[in-house]
Amino acid sequence: MTKHSRYERERRATDAQRMKEVQAAWYASLPAATALAFSREVEAAQARVPAAHVDMAPGTAPNPPRPGREPKPPKDEQRSRRSY
């Protein structure tokens, strides 16, 4: 966990308080019907289940390889190095 200085913690707390004030003022400026519809949409969005997480190996990039750069399949049969 990262440690922050007392000044940084105070600044973050002040910023959070200011954001709550701005949000409350914005919400109060909306018409009642719009505010009610918005709050219902927010509740519906928060109630949704997050998208399923794709199980990937640790350290794997989240994007597929470029075309032509796919890993080669393993060889099934090993040939003898000696040929008669």
C-alpha cells in the first residue's frame, strides 16, 4: 500500500469534499423528473453484474497476437536424427 504525506491526504480529502459539493449542486440544478430518471439509470447500472473476466495466463497481454505471429503448435512425433 502506498503511503502519502499528511499534506497529500488533506488535499485528497479536500478534493473529495469539493467534488461532493459540485455533484450536489449539479443534481439540484436538474428538473425533478430528469433527476429521478437519472437516479434510476444510475441504480440500474450499479446493479448490473460486471462482464465476465476471460481467464488468461499471468503476464499475458490482453490483446491477441498479430496475424502471422501465432505460436506454432507443438510437434507430435519426433523424428530420428539418423537417416539410413
